[in-house]
Amino acid sequence: MRIVLFCENKYAIDILRPIQEEANQEDGHDVLWYVHQKRIPDFPLKEEVTWTHSIQEIYDFQPEAVFVPGNIVPYYLSGVKIQVFHGYAAEKKDHWVIRRYFDTYFTQGPFFTKGFERLARKYGDFEVLETGWPRQDWIFHNLHSFDAERERLLKESGRSKIVLYAPTFSPSLTSLPYMQQALVDLVREKDVLLLLKFHPLTKAELKEEYRLLAEKTEGMLWIDDYTVTKYMLMADAMISDTSSTIYEFLLLDKPVITLRAAAKELYWRDMQQPEELCQAYEEVVNDDLWREKRQWVIQNYDPYLDGKVAHRMLEGARDYIRRHGVPTHRQLNIWRKYTSIKTFGCIKKTRKS
């Protein structure tokens, strides 16, 4: 099967990598990554995988399956176009927006499956298959890969626990403008090492502000890395706001604190004021209530920590093709076609569509 892994943002690398690894194990697959040049100018896997910045090259490759963690994919590409999602943040409205670019949605767990099956009945032009989320495969295989690094960080800092601050970048949802003093108080009052790991799309001035804060504050460490998953595995607790990483962390059965999260249902400790942080930290590490709520998330959001998500996804793509054949392109209205071309550009048709 000719497979395209459609990597538009840095966070998609960890999501798509398990599909590449499973394809390598199965043999018989030809995998090509599309890597967005402006957003990922230095692709960390450039020596490990076959990749291109060129949409024309992706088109000429004539893919049979295109796996996409983003919201949009060029309609003129061949292949079954598969939405694999970039996270679990169901409270974000755009998570449920159907833009008509996808032939099938591979959902993370029962909660998402039920929602997208309702939408599939409404729209009638896509399918839904529950597979789990591919980044969980990477987590499955690396649960203890960073234990030694974790112990080194704790030893060097003289602290006993690691807390991760991983806020969203969205200006209307981020906690970044309000949390500086509360974070300083946390590392002064509690025996924790605080890791600052921000979304790649965070405003540069906010990144720099916090980087400088970490430099001058004992117990804080600035993290400059494309992946957040590694640091979630190392951390004992996480602080955030309205971010998909909240659910990823809960799925590890670890406590989360947020500032004014937008979610309607809260399975973690949400603060209304930053000054609550130290108290909130004590609550989440000692209260069984939050542990029970995390178990509900694990069962309903993504119960597939079995290392086989990517296998189910490849089999799901094969099954779609067996039943429907390989789509030559996606039928869309003029507006969606315009958006696709504006985002990714035009191609020269070198084959019949």
C-alpha cells in the first residue's frame, strides 16, 4: 500500500511515527511523509524516513491511503483520506466540525466514536472506525524509556517530584499571561522540579518571557523540544488550561491541574485563580476522587494502550479500499476546494483524475 503521512505541524510527528513503524514491520508498504516546509523547516526524522516538502511529489506518488492529524488535506490527492486527530480536546468546537475532506474518521475511543457516528449519519459521506490514537503506541513502547533521565533531573535539582507545565497556545484559552507568579510560588513552596514545555505555535514573546523566568528561578527548567510526550512520561503531575495534552496525561493515570478550562465536564482539578495552585497541587496528589475520574477518561476516551493502534489503522485503510476501491480524489464544494488550494497550492495533473 502506498501511504502518505501528512505532517503539517511539529506535534504531528509523534502521532504519525507509529504508523511508519508499523508499516516497516509489515513490509509491502511504500511510505512517504509530506512535511510542511514553513512550519517544520528542520524535520527531525529527515534521516530516518522518506519525505518531501512538495505537494506535487505527493500527488505524483499516487497514494492509496493518506493519514492526517490535521483538519484539512488536499482534495485532489488520490487515496482514502483518513482523519486520525491531533488530540482529545472534545470541548474545542472545531474538534467536531465536519469539513468534508475525509473519507473516514479513525476515532480514539467510545466517547468519540459515538459522536462521529452521529455526524456520519447526518452527512452520509464518511465512515467511522474506532482504532485508538496512534501516539498511544509510542507511549506503550516507551513507558519506561526515560526513567533514567527523570532520575538524573531529580538528582541534579535536588527535588523529589516533576511537574509539567504544558499550556495551549490559543490566545483566548491560554493560561500563560496569568501563571508566572503562581509557578514561582509552586517551586518555592513544594518539593518539585517544574518543566516548562510550550506548544510550537505559542507566541514568540511569551516563550522568551518564560524562558528567561526559568533561567533565573531555581526549580524551573525550560524545555525546547518538538515532543511533549517524553516529558509527560517523566512527570508526576501536569498544569495546563484548555489543551488536548490534559487528556493524554489523564490517560497515563496521572493528576492534572488547569486554570479556567473550557471543558464542560471536568475530570481534573480546575482553578479559577492562579493563587490556588499550591493548594490544588496538594489536593490532586492526595485525593482519590481525581483518580476515580481519571479511570472514566481512560475507559471512554482511549482504552487502547496495547501497542496495536497503528496496526488497526493500516488494516482499517486496507478494509476501506477492499470495499470501495482507492478514491481518485474527494468531491467538495467550490469553497472547500478553494480553501484546499489556498492552503497547499495547485498541482500539475500528471495522471487522469
